[in-house]
Amino acid sequence: MRNKEELTKLLIQQLPTDNRPNYKSAFHSWWYNTRDTGGMRLTSTGFQLMKKLKFEYWEFEFPEGFAQKNKRVILGLDRKLEWPYYYGKKRLAFFGSKEAMMANLTGDIELWLANNFSS
């Protein structure tokens, strides 16, 4: 589903008619990276919207002492994930079940990114 533009349009359609934002404001408030080639990282507003619309998600808890602002992990997720995700302070929320399952089976997000997505 790696198409933020199309997903944004679909999400807008899920909202009540009297509470629909315009496309531009929705796109810029829901996605962390708004470039065409940017990743599928949601802002906290985007994450709250997905939860409100009852989209299923799976969590990956960061281990104790994990550097939350780990740029290598964020860049890896942006480059590789096909489905939206939310990068929080203590956990990662995946909206792709296969991605979530593989990350949780590996147990180490950096190792998972390195082993499963080497280019």
C-alpha cells in the first residue's frame, strides 16, 4: 500500500462529511515525511486517526535503553516498510501484519531491518 496520497484520500472518505479536512491539510498533518519518496511514518495525529477509524495495528516494544531518536532505524523503516507505522517513545506500531510479525519474531528492530531488507 506504499501510496500515501491514495491512502490519505481513502482516510478522508472514512470521516464524517461535516468533519472532513481538505486533502492538503490532512496530508501534512498525518504524515511525518510528505515528500513523494518519503516513508510511511505517521505523525501522532495520523496515528490517532488510524486508531479512531479502528484500523488494526500491532506493537513492537523497544528494549530498555533503546535510543528513541535512532536515525538509522527511522531511515530503515522509511525506506523499507510498505504499510503505515508510528514510531513512538517506547514502541513501534505497525499497520502491516507481516511486517509486525517479522519484527517481533526477530526481537531486534535493527537486526530485522539489516537481515530482511538489505539492498
